Amino acid sequence: MIVDNSIGKRALTIQQTHHDLVVVGGGLSGVCAALSAARLGLSVALVQDRPVLGGNASSEVRLWILGATSHMGNNNRWAREGGIMDEILVENMYRNPEGNPLIFDTILLEKVKLESKISLLLNTAAFEVIKEDDQKISSIKAFCSQNQQMYHLAAPLFVDASGDGILGFLAGAAFRMGAESADEFDEKFAPSKEYGELLGHSLYFYSKNVGKPVRYVAPSYALKDITKIPRFRSFNAKNFGCKLWWVEYGGRLDTISETETIKWELWKVIYGVWDHIKNSGNFPEAENLTLEWVGTIPGKRESRRFEGDYMLNQRDIVEQRPHHDAVVFGGWSIDLHPADGVFSEKPGCNQWHSKGIYQIPYRCLYSKNISNLYLAGRIISASHVAFGSTRVMATSGLIGQVVGTAAFIAAKEKLMPRALLQHHHLESLQQLLLKEGAFIPGVSKKENDLTKDATVSSSSHLKFSGFSGVAEYKPIQTAVAQMMPLNAGAIPAVSFKCIAASTTPLEIQLRVSDAETNHTPEIILEQKTIHLIKGENQVEFSFDTVMPYKGYAYITFLKNESVSLPYTDQRISGILSVFNYINPAVSNWGKQEPKEDIGVDTFEFWCPMRRPEGRNLCIAMELTDDVFGVENIRNGIDRPVSHPNAWVADLSDTSPSITMAWDNKKDITSLEICFDTDFDHPMESVLMGHPENVMPFCVTNFSVEDENGNIIWKVEDNHQTIRRFNASEKMSVQQLTFRFEHTSELVPAAVFAIRCFND
């Protein structure tokens, strides 16, 4: 290679490109925005200033993905985020149940690289905005330090998914930084100055057992006096990674301009903590441990929040306020941290939970003063208090899909983001999101496929009268409830066997939520006392009250360690047993007593036990015939909400199937089937580990054949929620039969939806 070393002025190479959409930021919100837009047909530039995708979920930070469902405890059932976010989490579960952050990196990179319409620019930082006028961006400039290339990227629409909002900031988009006063949005959770106005950064570390003693000499900058950390006794040799989320600092600094200062302080803490663990003599179990990895960039929580046409606030979340332009949902607690972080005398966080998931309106997802700028991720238009809930990554990824989809409609119709608020455009956005697998509480699919015209039948459906096969009897060490989907009106009789260690009364309650779509069992409709004798008891009883609405009831057994209830390994879509498990770290009050009325009722957490421990209570109760009927596959709701919303085959049916027949031949170009991948499983992406890589409800083997018995689609080893089939040419058919295999001897085949299209 010949290098021209002549003296003279040199300039960087500039690549000028034009795209339909430019996305700045490659965290989960940016990735989902780029994927959704590209899959719908837009050319997308995805600009990421790091060497990998994923942001806080990447191997550079290693935070697990959190959202509306949580292993830590809440009353949201079947609330895992849908669409692309679900696709990513399910794929990671399949490939990476151990929670290796490096594997998660590859999954995100593969997803993006498979899309030919995405131009991925890694290690590339946006640094300049060129505007057409005061209210519109025309292009941006970005620089890649690795190849010393300058990029000049033009587009009619832009997405800021950068976390700190660099694109919006450079464009002059209205933003806020710091907490609002309690009066502005009538927010009783608004923090005091003493508590602080910003959430800080966290940095994690991993340790490794090398099988022999390891000596550790701390760097000179390590924190010398670990007692400066009020919670220093919480450190131990077992916790690592994001289980140390509370190692936080920076909430009283500028979390953007002083982020390097914050990082150095966190390094001091981490190396000081490790010095304490290795050399204090208090942790002999750490003798063979070495410090395997320490983060080099901190995980950021809060910086700028941008203003849209509406700012989500505490009351929207706690009261679950409806919005006409709902396009996405959240469900994490309002999770606020003291600004002093690890140096605070206060608990690491206060987490306030609503009684169910809540809607986020489209008006929060674009800038109010930059006409062609979408907002995604933690920078959306929300108050500091509401941001405490919306900031988590699964919610951010869901928001990313929304803005990517909205950008497609805006580009197609040659509109700016705000114009999509017009009714027909908004409805188009909602319906397209639902079609692409997203879930919007309160919004159902409008049947726009050929299924609505078909006569639908099934080889069988489950007529539930009770679980079979007792796997074990377990004492009632904490209150337990069996969730049952009931129609409004009379409540079926209940029967079960139990074993009593002595003569004792057993208290049983019928509980419901105050809203039919919630799963917070705070209302006691009736309580019964059953007097048991020592030994085996056969119990049968009826409730005298009536079910107030179509929804879930909780057959609740209060704590009594003298009584052992039967559990079964049989599992059915849309039915769960839940336990009154309280995690003080995430309950509404934690270990603190409420100081005043803050506008939210306290309630108990009822959480399912995760497999392999999780089982259903083996009780008998005859549900109505339609609970698992085949008509559920076209009711427009693709997950359990107030009912299972699934067709479930009878386990005795050795060849379960669904048949669709039309009066005349139909031209069909594509098919779609929605399976049950357990939307109640949060699927944390790192560190947690999971007992299975394919969800037990998910149909893995299925086929589709026409009226002549020709197989037109066959899949084995499926693990994803939504499977789509695109025919190479139009199929003219009068009947389709969908054949499924039961997932196991204990779990019947289940399907949420089947759709047939003529695109």
C-alpha cells in the first residue's frame, strides 16, 4: 500500500446519504424503531455511538430488561410487552436462558443486520443538526471515530432515541431536566429538594471463582473507607451485576456534562467495595474470587426529558387514565431514587405501583416544537414522576416500535408526526401496531382479514371442570389463590381435597379487582370458613354472591400451615395460581409507614411462582363452555386480559385442529398465527437465568393444509409468539385446516389468533 505523506491541508471523507428515516440511538428503543420502520418498507439509518447495540441492556452495561411484568413483584398479569420487544425477548430466551450479555448483543445485531433497508452506523456520534427552518430538521452530521468517516444524513423524519436527547437538544426541541413541583401536575409523589431531582448512574461488576486463592491490590483511587456508604453492610460476595443496581451516584450533578465525573466516582466505589470484600477478612468465601469485569460506561437513568403535546404524569399512571390516542402501555412502578444514591441514608428506591397497566398517548412521542422529530425511550414527554415508570427498557422498546410504525404512516401519507392525530390516521396507526404484534390496552383489532368471513370450527375445545393429577400437597405457608375466568352472574361450585395436620378452620375468600381488566385482588366479595378434621378432607362449597363482571376471580386460601393443598403440574393458557408474596423492596410502602395520603391505595401483591416451582391449585370448578372456544381466535385480543382469549384444545384430542371454511374460494397471500409464549413471564435478559428456553404453553409443531389435503405450511420447533407465512403466489382456497400438536402431556395446545390475508 502506498501512502501519500505529502504536506498539505487534509479533510475527512464525507458520505452523504438520504433516507426515509434517521434514528439516532441504538438502545432498545432505537433498535425497535429502526426494525419496525424498515420492515414496513422505509429506508432507515440507525446511528449508534457505541460499538454494540442495546444501550443499558448491552454487554457494556449489563442491566436486565424490565417492563410491565416483573420477577420482583406486582399485580400485572400477562403484561409482557408485545411486538418486536416480545420477539427479541423470546428469541433471547430461546438462545440464551443463562442470561449471557454477550449473546444478547449478537441477537440484537443479527436482527438489525437481517434488514436490508437498515444502514447501521456503529461507533458513530451525531454532533450537528442542519435545519430547514426553526421547526424542522433537514439533516444531521455524524462522525465515526473508528473509520474517520463523516456522515451527512438527510431525511424527512427523525427519531431521537439517544437517551440523553442529543438530536432534540441540538435541534432546539423543548426539554426539561429535573423534577417538577408537586403543584404543576398535582403529583403527590413529586420529590423534595432534599430527596433530589434526578436519578443517578450505576456501574456494575462481575466476579469469577477461579478455583484457587486470588490476591487483590486495589488501585490508589479506590474508596478507602467503605463505611461512607450507609448501606455498606449490604455488600456481599454473592451479589454482582445489576443485582447491585443501588450502587448509584450523580443525582445532584449534571448527568450529561458531568457524566465522566460520575463514572470516576462509581469506579472508586466499586474498586473500594471489592477491596473490602477481598481484604476485610469478613468474606472468607471470596478467597477464590477474582474481579472478572467492571463496566467502563455507566448505565444512565435520567437526563433530559422532552416536551410533546402532552406530558404524562403521576395521575395518568396511578388512575390508569384512558387516552383517545393510546398507542403503547407501561406497567413498571413509579420507581424514584434518592439523588445521593449509594451515599444516601434513604432506601435505594421508592416504588409505587398502579393497580394495573396504563396507557401512554401518542402525543407524548413527538416534539411539540420540532415538527419532524419523534421521541423514543426514556426521553419521551413525561413528568419526572411519570418518567420513574416509563424509563425502563421494555417500555422504551415498545415506544420505539410505535414511533417507527408512525414514521411509516407519516412517510406514506407525506405528513408530519402531529398530523397523525387526525382520527383516521390515528386509527390506522393503532390497527397497524396491533397487526404487528403490539398490545394496546383498551384497543382491539378490527377484523380486516378473511377470517371474519369464514365459518370456524375446531376438532375440540377444553371444557374446563377441574385440574387432574395431584403432583404434591403443600402447606399454606402464605395465602394462595387460584385465578379463574368467570362470566358475570352466578359462581360455579368449588371442590378440592386437602390434608389437615389437626382439626382447624380454613378461611376461603372470593376476591376480584375493582376493574375487570386489572388483576389486583383487593376486593373481598365473600368469605367462608370451612371446618376441617385431621387427615384427608373432601371439600365442596358454593359462594352466595355473584360475579360483578366478566373477568378473573380469585379463589383465595388464607395462610394456615396446618393445611396442605393439592397442586397439579397441569398448565392451561390463561389460568394461574398466585401467591401473596411481598418483596419489601418493591411494595407500595416497603418497610416504611405512609407519612400522609399520597393518592394511591395500598394493596397486596399476588405473584405467580416461576417454574419449575409454579403449579396450579388442583381444584374443581366448572367454567362456561365458551371460555376456551374457537371463536376466541378472532375476538381481536391476542393475550389474556379479562379472559384467556385463547382457543385451547382438549388434551384427549390426539390431533387438535381448527378449520376455516368459506362459501366461495378466497385468494390468500399470507397467514398469521399467534401462540402463547407466556406473557406473564418477564424474561429478564441477563443474570437471572431461566429454567426453560421454550415456554411450556407454546405450540412447537404445526401445519396448514388446504381442502385437498395439500400441506402449504409446516413448522417444527417453533418458539416464537407470532409466525407468519407469505405465499410465493396467491393461493385460491375454500378451506384451510390448521393442525397443532399438544405442547406436552400436561399442557394442551392453545392459539390466541389466526389471520388470513389477501394483501
